Amino acid sequence: MYASYVGVKSLRITGYTLSSFLYGRQVHSNAELLNNCTKVENKNPRNMELLRIARKPVGYQLEKPGRNYWHKLQLSKTGRHVTAEVIHFQNGPVVSASTIEWSIKKQLYRLKDASAYQNIGQILARRCLESGIYFMRCDIRSSDGDKIKLFLKEIKRNGITLQEHKCYHNPQPWSSDRPEKPWAVVE
Amino acid sequence: MATRLLRIFSSDLIVLKGQQVRYGHRMRGVPPTKARTLQQRLDELNYKDPELALQVNIGLPLPKRSRAEITSKWLSELKQHRSDSEYERKARHRELIIDMEAEKKDWLQTSAPLQCKTIAKHYEIFEHLYGDAYFYPIVPLDIDYDFGSEDSLARVYRGNIIKSDEAKQAPSITYKAESDTLWTLLFTTPDGVLTDANEYCHWFIGNIPGNEVSKGEQLMDYLRPIPPRGVGYCRYIFVLYKQDKKIDYSEYKTEQPCLALEKRSFNTRNFYQKHQDYITPAGLAFYQATWDSSLTDVYHNTLKMEEPAFEYDFPQPYIKPQTWFPLKQPFNLYLDKYRDPKDVNKDYLLKKLKKVHPFKAPEPPLKFPNAHRLPDDMPSWLKLEVKKNRMGLGRINEIE
């Protein structure tokens, strides 16, 4: 089986080079091209996450906070600064906004007061929208403090959803239900 | 002697009432003190040789700013704000909303190249365009699609989603450049390519004088994004290269409009390798687009081809080898697993068609499907099957 496949493949290649040698490069029409095409690859690593068929780590049951996310919002504060980041489960921090950045620091009065949190939230949300990250998990509770509440409110107000979709699991023929395919829904 | 022997063996033979005994318990794997953690094992699996995974910076150098310059110029400004009572009042009342436009302008000059590179790496842009190379996008690109809306434009940032319908017309491109410099703009996609090419080139302009894109040499005309149906979100990437001298791009020139997709096959890596002595990547912007209904017309009338549609190839489920005596298994479900799914579906379809009459109206669906009594002599497995079909659960969904 495998040998025949290889044979056909090499035959095609030799035929191709011969014709190109004789008549120059042969260009197939679009319709012809489609007839030969049986599979296509989407190399975009974020595509599977957007279609909700990517793998999401399960983590451990007794662990808190869990690891069941693709993107997660993280807020950290040091002695002087506040940093908000979006963490990817494999790639680490991918989008960030911090008062350590001159562009933000410049326009603030204090680097850790409520208005700093508010502005960090707004800027991070905008950067996320510009980077194509619209959904993320959030383990920060707004009950943790007044400033954090303001921060989360700004993030939500600017169009970020602080909850990720569940994974789509392909139903087997014997499965009882057929969940809706996220990619088949066209607005 | 006997009592002595009894004392020795009693602990093994006589089990006290209520004492937990772990029958057949043995240590699985390495003891916990010696075993590696899951993280350690994963790190070992994903280890890459740093010499082989070396990434090369092929871009322009990051602008260097000395610490003295920053402190002298910026700190005075900062002190001025701090002493401003109006600022203090606004911050206290949480009304200090920073000017986003000004923030963005400063950001583009300071940390933007670093952050843009991070997000581009997240989208594996460099890996799929250049392989082992990367660059910092020093030159900010403003790319706007005008899609006929009066008050808004679709701007290309770093991976935002733009509808393919909105990207019909070629976008307007602006960047800061001196008039005596030359630039090259490439708009390519590595995703959803129908041939075995690396990418499709959607737009190629070479030898652009300064920032006047319209005065450049258009080698390939603009083709709107054509993500095939079912493939999902494809990346569409603009890369701006700085040229050191005028380059002869005549080998890339195609007739315009270029509608043969095969002629648009492109490989950025090969292109860069060929001209690397005279071009340097300087700007980057990309977006994601997916199929929409407006593309049907493009495929049929512009590209003169059928509309391709694909479906994700999910891995097939593992089914155990069949045994002669499957115990504790419902026989009907067990046997169905080993039949050709097409045959199973055919059975369901035939059963459904039996009820269909060419001239009579179809039977109305049951209002309370499980309230209808089934014959008493019906076997339980068949009762369950009928109930499942009435409720629309299981294999009946395959034909509907």
C-alpha cells in the first residue's frame, strides 16, 4: 500500500519536471487545482482555540486555581507597580499592560491608586482586542478589593468576556446528543 | 514451641476485625521520593536543543535610549504632573482617565516593538514565514480597510478579526518614512493554501518611494482574503521591508489582475533568502479572517472555480477488537459498533422511509413521546431503542 503511494507520487513529480523542462512552467486553472486538492492545512495556532476544538489542559482536581484555560487574566502588584497580563497556558504572558511602561506612567498621578488600576484595565482590554483575544478565564474575584473591582469592571466595559467557552467534543455515532458545531454558526 | 510459632505467624494469618487490608497492593512505578514530577517529565519531552532552536534577529535594531536621556527629559514632566493639584483631585475622585491616543503614540515609540514581537510569536508568524528568524516591528503600520461604513474603518492590528466582506477593497497604508528611502510591502497568508505551496501572496508592491504606496511598483494586484469554508480563521500578514537600493523584482511580476491561484504561490523564506542583502523587515501587521457568505460569489464569478468546503478531520475513536463472548455488554449496541456505520445508518433511513407516503402528509410528531404504551411482549432492549428513537437520542441523529 505504502509502496504504491510512493510510486504514484514520484511519477507525478517526474512528469511535472519533464513538462516544465519542455514547455516551461505549467499553470493549472483554479478548477483543476481544486480537483487535485483533498486536504488543506490551517497552520494558525490560535484557530483551534477560536473554533473551540483545541485541547485545554484539565489540571488536577484538588488544585486551586485550576489550569483549565487557554488564556487567563492575571493581575500582579509589586512594591511600586501594577501589572496586568494575559497568560497563555503554553506561551506564558502574551499581552500585558503595566504602570512600569512609560507611556502609562506618564499620565498617572500615583502608580498604585484606584485610577491606576482603572486605566490599566482599560489599556489591557484595548490591547487584547487589538491582538484578537476576546475571551479569557479570570480567577480574580471582585470581592478581593475595591481597586480590583474597578479593574475588572473596566475590562468588561471595554468588550472582553471574562469566561472561556467549553471545548467542543466530537460526538461518536453512538453518543446520545449532537452538540452544535461552533464553526458552523455564521452570523 | 507451638505458642512461639503461633505468635510469629499470627500477625500474617489472623486479620483483626475492622483492620483495613490492601489485597494485591503493590508499588506502581518509581517511589514518590525518587520519581520525577509531571512538569519535569513534560519539560524533558519538550526539550529543544538551544543550538538547533536558535532564533536569529533579521530586523532593524531596536532604537537605543540612554538612561540619562530618559531621566532628564521625562522625569521633569512626571514631577510636573505630581505637583499639579488638579491631577491629584482627579485621581482621588477616580476621574483620571488617561488619553488613549497619546498613550498609544508613546507606546509605539517605547515598548511596542517588544510587545508586538511577543504577540506575533504567539501567532507563530515568524515560524511560518521565516523558520528560524524573527524581527522587531520597528515601523508602526496603519492599515485601514474602508468597507463603505461612514463612521468606521476596519484597522489591522496584531491578530484582530476582520470579516472577509470588509476586506474587499485594497486598504490604505500609512507609515512614517523619509522620502528618499525605498520599501517593499508583502501581504501573504500561510493558512488555507490549496496547493502544496507555503503561502499565497495577496498583494506585492516593490520599490515604494517613501510612504507613497500608490507610487510603488505593483507586482501582484490585491486579492481579497479567500479563506475556504470550514477551515476556520486564517492569518493575513502584512510585512514591510526596508530596501537599501532599488531591486529588480521582474521575476515576481504577473499579469494583472492575477486570478490564477497557482501563480500566487509564494514562499517568504525563499524570497527573503534571495534578497536578504538589500532588504530588512521593518513593519508587521496581521489579522484573522474566516469564511463568510460573500465569498461564494468570489469563488464562482471571479476565480471561476467551485467553492471549496472542508471539514475538520477528527481522530477516529478507538474500538476494542471484537470478542466471541462479550460479557456485560448490551448486545445490540455492541454489535452496531462493529458494523459499517453506513449500513447502520441505512437501516435507520429505511425504517424512516417506511413511514413516508408519497401523497399523504407526514405523521405529526408525538406530543408526549414516552407516554405511549409499548407492547408488553416487546423485549426490553427493543423498548429502549424505540424510546431513544422517539426522543431523538443516539444514532437516529446521524440521518437527520
